[in-house]
Amino acid sequence: SQTIHQWPATLVQPVGSPLSLECTVEGTSNPNLYWYRQAAGRGLQLLFYSVGIGQISSEVPQNLSASRPQDRQFILSSKKLLLSDSGFYLCAWSVGGTAYGYTFGSGTRLTVV
Amino acid sequence: KQEVTQIPAALSVPEGENLVLNCSFTDSAIYNLQWFRQDPGKGLTSLLLIQSSQREQTSGRLNASLDKSSGRSTLYIAASQPGDSATYLCAVRFSGYALNFGKGTSLLVTP
């Protein structure tokens, strides 16, 4: 069966520090991968998605970047965190096509202080 | 702009009641619609996926309907239990790869 792993679960980082959040998927090949952010009082916002190794699409301009170095690995990064980067970050995967839904990871709670 | 709206934002019911959560979306050209459950501080758990060609899906005490022409979906929960307390999110895939989420309905079922 397919599983998705996200880590760390919780992170407190000072303003200006770098960030690296990792997501891996098991049990499937060539998944579509996504990073979403859920800020307090707001809905989930798609940040990045990837349909293959090295292919990254950004949905919103921001202080973050994403990379996909391996088929089932998706990394969210920042060189210098801002207070506004605080939030709940969720990784998700889906198979290609429109007949399938999304599966989400357990999320990372990021607090920038 | 493609938007998803959920009403009500919060709902409190006594145990045993049947309840309906509403979701509306602005564009009838959708690929699919997915209902999720989110417990506090946790990730999203998929409840039901409805394809654009389907009218409803059922899983246990949950039933979700889809009316594309009116841009509406409802999630029906039968015989609610305290364990159903959570935030319920409606998400629509209009086009491309993104899921567009509503802000959710926070449900509290009291014993």
C-alpha cells in the first residue's frame, strides 16, 4: 500500500534562518507531488507541485522554493524565513489523470519566531 | 476566479443527529470533488471522492452528493457520534493539478 511521510512534525525557527522540509512517498511510482500551506484562519493554499523529477511548478510568488531530487521525494526550502512563513505545511500525492484523489501527509507545524 | 465556499463555518449538534454540510463552487467544469476530515493539528484524511460524472458516493454513515449544474455538494453524516467531531473540508479540482479548498466546517458533536 502507498504511504506518505513528512518530517519534522513540529519546527520552531528564528527569522532569517534556512528551512528544509522533506516528504517521501512509498508504494507508488511517478506520483504527482504537492506542497500546501494552511495558515491560521485561511484555507489551504497550493504552493508547489511536481509531475516528475526536477519538474517544479510554483503557484504563488513567495519566499519558498521546492525541489524533487528523486521520484518519490519532495523538498520544501527557504534560504531566509520570514514571520509570514509560519503555518501548517502539508505534502500530498496523487497519481496521474483526473480519476484519482489526493492523499495528504501528517503535516509540519512551522513557527517562525 | 474559481472559489469553493463551505457553509456553515461551525456546527454543534447533539449525538445521534443526522446532519448536512454544504459546499458550493463557482465553476461547473470540474474534474472531481473530494471531502476530507481534519482533526486538530493533524493532516487531512480523505473521506469521499466524487468524479464529475457521478452524482453521489457513500462510505458507511457518510454520503456525499454532487450537483455540477448548480455548483453544489453536500456531505450527509448519519447518526452523528462524538468521534465525528473535526473540521470537514471540501476540495474541488477545477482544472490542472490544483485542489481548491473551502475554509471548512468545524463540527462538534456533543454526548
